[in-house]
Amino acid sequence: MLGALSYLPHREVWNLALVASIHDAQALGASLVASLQGTHQVQFNDHKRTSLVSVTVLSVVEEGVGAIAECRHDLNTDGTNLLLDLGNGTTSLSVFGPRGKLEQRSVEPYGVEELIDAIARNLNTRRKWSKEGDRHLIRSGIETRSFTYGNTKWNFRSIYDAELKPWATKALAPVLRRSEQWMASSDAAIAIGGGSQLPAIRELLTRKGIAPLAGGVFANALGLLKIARAKQGQLGG
């Protein structure tokens, strides 16, 4: 978090007020506050002067609450909403009741990172490069939907297609099965995270009645920003 400030114009003093999110805020929220809150003296980049960064944690909420807040105008927040989060390390289903109260959550310890690893380790990838593929270049090719490996002309779309089904069976299918019991009683079902934008996965989710948010990669963070601003307003800050 402090490193991100290095990309902004230098200041001698920063006063930050945060709303953070974490899986199981009840159990882990206090530890997260302890990790973030406080005053830090930091030297950014090549600045000889240090910056004094004061961090106040306004609250810690359950993972996904930010996404609900970000699209609250399109949801019935007095009803039940399903949130599927296809992240880098995990795939989760959260059931939020009235006013964003978490009612149930299930998490699979497999995320998009496993798909990228599978593509990097694929036999045809190793044959092409005489070693495992570069994860960064693979991720970039998927995100741009070009499936081009860096600055080369090698296209790995066929390998992506071959590895996608096993990954989806392992990471996504269990969560989708759990979502079925909630679909009939839910007002909306949305999907966030980078995995929700994966080619073929986005179309699959749509067929299942789950709407991938256009800005799903940053939806949770943008919603947390809105919550933080609202809390600051209540405090008169």
C-alpha cells in the first residue's frame, strides 16, 4: 500500500483513511487493522527527504462488500445478492442479505493463477521455449485477448483452450453448483475478479444467469473507496 504512493507526486505528509476488506473480517479484521494502522516514515524512489504517512483504518468489511457498494444502484440491497469472485488465488461464492450482510461464503483454493501455471507448464509451451512459459507474458496475452506471447508472434490460444476446461472443472464448477441452490431466491447474481473476464468464462457465467461486471477487476476496491468517503463524511473529515 505504501509502495503505491511512490507513483504519486511527492508529499512530505500523507494522511490516509482506509476501509479494508478481508475474508472473515470477524476473525481476521483486528489483525489487519494492526498491520495497516499507524504512522510510517518512508523514503520513496530517489527522494532524499522522507514522507510521514499516517494511516487510519475506518473499518474492515467482508470481502465483496465493496463490490456490492459499487453497484448498489443496480441491485436490490434489501434482498439477497450472490457474488462470485474469480480471483488470482481463490474462487469464492458469497451470499449477501439485506444491507450487505454476509449470510454464507464458500471458497475454493484455486484461482486464475493455477490456469496461468497450467499454460506455462503445458507440454507444447515447453516444447516451444525449451522451458516453462513466462507467467507474466501469458497473463498479459490473456488480458489483452490477443493470446500473443510478449513481443513474439507465438499464439497460445489453443493451449489456453486446452487448459481452460480442467481449470474450470476444478476451480469454478464447485462454486457454480453451490450457486444453483440460491439462484431462485436471489435478486441478482454478479461476478467480479479477473477470472470473470476470461474469454469463454465470461460467456459461461452469462449463460448461467450470472452477470460479470464490466469493471469487475476493480469493483471491490472502488466500492471500498465509496464506503470510506461516506464514513469520512459522517466523521466530518
